[in-house]
Amino acid sequence: MQRDELADFLRRRREAIRPAEVGLADGRRRRTAGLRREEVAMLAGMSVDYVVRLEQGRSSQPSTQLLGALARALRLSDDERDHLFHLAGHQPPPADGTARLARAGLLRMLDLLGDTPALVLSDLGETLAQNRGAVLLSGDQVGIEGDRRYHAYRWFTDPVARAVHPSEDEERHSRVIVADLRAVAGRRHGDPTIARLVARLNAESETFRRLWAEHEVGVRRFDRKTFVNSRVGPLLMHCETLVTPDLGQFLLVLTPADDDTRERFDLLRVVGLQEFAAGV
């Protein structure tokens, strides 16, 4: 671990990023160039004291999870993220596979979308980042461990995951999910992660086993989904997918499909604010 180099790199990246790039107000009394340490701590989900110790070269070796959180908070590029891992004495996440971090460009787009629900997902359906609007729609999905981090696994093995959508839509959603996973499996032929995921789903879900055997293939680009919400009622959302050139990650943007949904989602944002203010 190169403590002094790590401290200097983190300090300079913090000072180089503008608050507006991460969705924060500049403020008139801002004396610090770039972000404040407490803002980095908030964005990364760690203590201010630990950020201070990192920047002063006094910290213990950060874990790969903490490095990933810092990379997201500081909107590091892929090269900068890899450099961060090397300075901390870790191997960077592989260019492909499951140990992924959301790309900096997609995170910037996520910030620019404001209150519009959006998520950054891997090609296997792992949520790498999501904004508050997406959390209000379907819950916090970042940081889930094991096979449950993959949307397909949760969908076919956990009734709670399916309860987000009306029961009459289950068959259609199931077919779309399986067809998309087929396309990924073909594109990443021989990937042991996909082989293991498919094997587990075949063993644990009769529905998945039936649909997988039909060999339907399709890449999700646009969809329209109804989200079930106990507080404001059904929300019909357009789902638009923006894919990176290598098809490894994509940005999923959800917008209200009709006026009723727009009004209900506006209400949901207010209800969510009240809950966050109350510490729920």
C-alpha cells in the first residue's frame, strides 16, 4: 500500500470535482476547492474521520468495498479507479465479470437525471448505482451479496422481488428476463459466473427451467412496467435502456407513462422526503 501516494491522489481528486457533478449545490460560502471531506464521506457512505485519515496517510488498508465506494463518490474514470486500487495494494476489478463498478460516465448521467428514476446495471442485472427515485420505486438494491445481487436470481427465487409488479405481468417479465440472460450467456460464452448462475436457477426454479429450455433470446432496450406501491397506487413507467459500447453496463431510465402516474410519483417523492426526514 502506497499511503502517501494514495493520500495525495484522493486529496487532488476531491479538490478537482465540482459539487454540481455529484448533485450537490455549490453554495456561496464554499471555501474548499471541489468537494468537502464530509461530502465525500456522505457520498461514499463512510465516516468523515476515515476520509481524513486516508488523506493524511494515516489509515489502515481500505477494503475493496471502500475503494469502490470512493471511486463512485469521486466519479473516477476506469483508469483512475484502477490506479486507486493499485495505490491501496489491491488488484483492480476485472474488465469483465461480476466484480464491477459503475462507469464514471454513467454515474455523471445518473446525477444529471435528478429526480428521474434511474439505475446503472451490469449486463447480468446487478445494480451498481441507483438514484433516490429508483429507490422509491423498487427499494435499495446496491450492495447485495451473493447470487441475490442478480435481478434474475431474485426474480425467480424470491416472491418479494416479484411483488413489485402485478401478478398478471409475471409471465411476461419472466420471459424477458430469461431471454436477456440467454443473450448475455451467448455473448460471454464460457464465463463461469454465468454458468454457475444458470445452474443455480435451473436447480431452484421450475419456471426458470421451463423458460430456459425454450431458448428464447432478446436484449432489453425498451419496456413498459407497472410498479405496485402500497402508498400511492400503481405506477406505469416507460423503461428506456442506454447501453455502453461493449454491452457490459447500461443505464435504465424510468419515466411516467401517463398523467396519473406522474401525479402519483410526485406524491411518492413527497412521501419519501417525509420518511427520510423522520429517519425511516
